[in-house]
Amino acid sequence: MILLRPANAVPRPHVPGVVLRPPSPSDTEPLGRLYYESYDPGVASASLEEALDDIALTFDGGYGVLTPSLSRLAWYDDQLVGALLVVDRAPWQGTPDCPFIIELFTARSHRRQGIAKLLLSECSGVTVALRVTDDNAAALALYRAVGFSLPG
């Protein structure tokens, strides 16, 4: 299902020790590892190699043009603990004509600490959309808590 959040001021939670910065292609290795480790086996990718390829494709524009001004990586000390990857427009039919969140994930060891809300607050100044499965109760609760709803 597609969810949309209009531009609005989402409070920026304080997450002690977490520093945000835009992603760059030099982050492919740690980002690919976190992407692979953040999901159950086979959900996002079948192998670490596939996850790394998927992240490289993200930087190459395979899912739309990555928007550095909206995308963020969350670091705790020298450990990557979360990522928000946003493209200018999603390349898939049936998606709204606005920036689109293609990925939001956090390290299993750092979940339920406000990192996802912190990452999502970085794109609160623009209307954004994302896709989520309707059986992902935790993600739906998070997205609704920060203002996402069905379009229309």
C-alpha cells in the first residue's frame, strides 16, 4: 500500500549519540551490510552480495534519483545504525508525483530508540510517499504516528 505524508513540521526527537549525515557512494559497503542485517533472511535480499548490489544500484539511480537533501544515514559512534533513502520520484506506476522513500531501516540492536522517527523528521518539510505492506503492523504504526496516511 502507498502512504503519503504532506509537508508538515514533524518534531525532531532527541536520540543521544546519534549523528545524521547524507549518504554517499562510499557508504555502499556499510549500508549494504546494514540493509542485509536489518531484515529477516530473504526479505530484502537473499545474500549480503545481493544487498550490496541493491545499494549500489540505488546510488546508480536504479530506483530513481537519490535525493541527498532528504536521505540520511544515522551513525552511533562509528557504527551505522539506520538509513533513510529518498528518491526524487519513484519509477513505479501508481506512485505519487513527489519524493518517495525507497528504504527506511534500522539496526536490530538500535530499534525502538527513536532513530526511525529521527530519520523521518529530516524530510518533514516536503510531501513524501512510501510503500509498506499492510501486514507490517510495526511499520504502519510508526508511519501513522508521524503523519502518513492513505492518499486522497
